[in-house]
Amino acid sequence: MLQIDHVHFYVEDAQKWRDWFVNYLGFQTVVSEIFPTAINQEKSFHTHTEAVKNGNVYFLLSSPLLPTSPVTEFLRHHPPGVADVAFAVADLPAVMARVAANGAKILQFIEDAGSCKYAKIVAWGGVTHTLIERNLIKGEEGQTNQFKIQNSKFKIKEILPSISNHLSNHIFTDIDHVVLNVGVGNLETAVSWYQKVLHLQPQQSFKIHTERSALHSRVMMSANGKVQLPINEPGSPNSQIQEFLQVNRGAGIQHIALRTPHLISAIARFRAAGLSFLSVPESYYTKLQQRLEFPLSSPELQAIKQQEILVDCQKDSPLGALLLQIFTQPIFEEPTFFFEFIERRSQASGFGEGNFRALFEAIESEQVKRGFVREEVIGHG
């Protein structure tokens, strides 16, 4: 069993980014002591860590207080971004035995923090994975649930006065997927690594290209479906993936998708709070009406268009299985990490190729504005 426990960002100012999550996305601040990586850093006095939550989504935000902070070292080599994706596991010793057997680098051997056991391994680029076995918690119906992190485990701090006071405290249900970008020729190696070390299995495969650039992608998934990890590599020298690798100075997490049951209303509120999104051309919605048989009312379709949300149908699925997706502009100063917000209707699974291509083209348009790719046709592999 495997699922995402939390994600750890390394940034220059943790308090600033705590406020950003509260103000723009309606997160709440929580104490960070429940997270083992935060415990070690706080005890060292070299790192300041904030924790925020929304629904079942938990983020840690750390910034350096002293040059000895691991955040300082990370920021020497990479711009601000995701440093660690933590996974909850059922049997940590068994997982670590598999890690060792497959030659993965171990940064932290198993430690007991009381409420959990944890270890840390090296993944790709500047990214690590903390592996956590939490103590069993009784579920609401009396059944043990290894992975449920109950709200009662966290002391909720007072929310800062902000736009978030007008937002629901549970906009998001969970982290839908995390996307990893790797260098040219590393895609199959990364797929094999996650398959052997964390038992993720390959699912969908994409080769997306336009007149200007291209990318290749494989989607990895855990057996229980709780972890989805698309892995991308550049398909051309001027690919958006290549730009990410250059600016990030190596492999890393490109974006995180947060799932919500009410995407249209959530995006309207995020826009009102001042959050910026990738633009979708008018022609997309003209083609969309021609491409799909919509289980959507005309007013809802108009609302989707107004909020510039991407829509794709699920082939070979029950009527009404739709993916609704939208993507923010990069949230940091450099064009690396961004968020995706996603709604899956009628148990829609996987990733629609139509939306995948639309995202690719939207990011490519931003690349043109930055001058990374030219307007004219460029050959690609």
C-alpha cells in the first residue's frame, strides 16, 4: 500500500509562502510537529518550517535560517520548488529492504519518531522521498486505517485575515498526481526505478508534438491507485521539458495536481483572489464542441469556457466520465513549478490526451512570450 503523505517545498521565505497558500488557495496553517522531516529541521535551529493543509492535502514550506540549513544547499543548486515527496507505506522495513536491494541511495535510515517511523531516499535531481509508516489510527467506523491523517492530529492555527476567510476549508480532496521531469534518455530509466523501488506500474504513454516542440511521457501508478506519477522527458531540444530542466538545473517536480469536486466555482474564487492561470485560446472551445458529445448543459459549458477550463472525455467509460483541468502560471519567479486543479467526473481515470496536448500548447505559448521557442516551425525528433 502506498499513498502521498505530504509534499515539502524548499523556498527562500517560508512565512511568505505560507501566506500565499492561505491567501490564494484557502489553506489553513497547522503545526508541523507531526511531520518527521520538520522535527529534525526545527531541532537544528537552522531551518524555519511552516505547514499548511486543505482537505487531505498537506504541504511543508521550509526556508533557511543559517547557511548550514539543507534548504540553503538546495537553493544553491535549484530555484525554489519541491524538495521531497513523502509517501505513507504499510511496512517501512520491507520497503527499505527493497530500496537497498535495488541500489537506491539512502539518505536517512529508519528512525522512530514516536507517532511514526520514517526514512529518506534519493530520487531524481534535487528530489527525495521520505517514506513514513504512521501508527495505526482508528477510523470513524472503528476500522483501523494505516494512512488516514485525522484532523484531530493537527492543531489548527488561526487563519490569517485574508481572502481565504471566504473560501471553503475543504476545497481539495487530495493530491491527484505529481509530475516529474527528467533529462533526455532518462525516461525509461526513471520508469524502471519507480517500478522496482516503489512498485509503481506503467499505465498510459504519450508522445505529444506540435510544429515547434515535443515531449514523451509515461504515467506510473501504485497498485491501490492512490499515487499517480507522470514522468516526462524532452522530445526536442526546445521542448518545455528542456526549458524546465535548464531553469531548474536538473530533473525535478514540474507540477502537482490538486483534486476538487467543484472545479468551476473553485477557479472563479481563485481568480477573484488574484491567482493567474494559463490562457486557453477561443478556438479550443470551438473544437471542443465538435470533438465531444458533452454530458454538460449549455450554461455549464459557458461557465467552463469563461473560466478557461480544459475538458476531455474518457474513452471506453460510462457516459459522463469527464476530466476537467486547469493550470496556473508558474508560481515562483522562474518558470518552473506550477499547480494543476482537476475534477474527475463519473470516476474518470487516467489522463485525456486532448487535455495533455492542450496543456502542452498553452505552456508552449508562454515559452514563445519568453523567447525560449520561436514562432516559426522548428524540427523535432
